[in-house]
Amino acid sequence: MNLRKASRFITSLYDEYLRPVGLRATQLSILMALEQAGSVTITSLSEILLMDRTTLPRDLKPLERQGWVSVTEGEDRRKRFIALTPDGRDLLKSALPLWEQAQIRIRDYMGDDPYKGLLGQLSDIVKLNKRD
């Protein structure tokens, strides 16, 4: 239960820091993934983010409405491709310093070594998803 509570608190902390640019932490994660991946299918993006494929389109809608991502159909109309727009890149540039401020707040509270250790442990937990 403490892991879930900590996760919710950290999400709300990032949301607080990102409020000036009108983003939520979950939305910034999507933009960051698109910046790294380029144009990808919804299925690929959901795998990158470890999100449910049926949930992602709902989370993409506000980003598309704001003009931060584009959603286009592929040759096979069942495939849709998601990409970051130039406005999305500009927003990302504005949001990343705020994201970093939230991370600094957590690191300063925890201390450098425990913070780095936690990040390593969280990376290890994410790898559990790839095991059979």
C-alpha cells in the first residue's frame, strides 16, 4: 500500500510543478516518449509506456486537441500513428525544467545516494514486465 501511496503522491507533486504549462505528469510522459520514439503506432507507444492499449487513446485526445501530438492513419486504416508536433516539442522544452524541479525536490528530501538507489530499484522493477 505504501508503494501505491508514494506513487500517487509523486504523481500529484509532478502535476503541481507542471501546472504552469497546463500539463499533467501522465501527459508529459507521453510527450517525452514520443520525443524519443518518433512516429509510432498506438500499440508501440502503449508498450513503451507500459500502458493499457485501450487507455492510451483517451489520454491522447486532449494532447491532440491542443495540437501537441498528431494522430494519422497508416496505409492499413486499422493502424494509427502518433507523433509529436512542433508545438508539442516547444511545450516539452518549457515543461522539462519544471519536471526537473520536482525531481530535485524529491532528491533533496531523500539525499543523493538514496535517491539514486531508488531510481535503480524502480528501473529493476520495470524490467519485471519483460520477464516471462
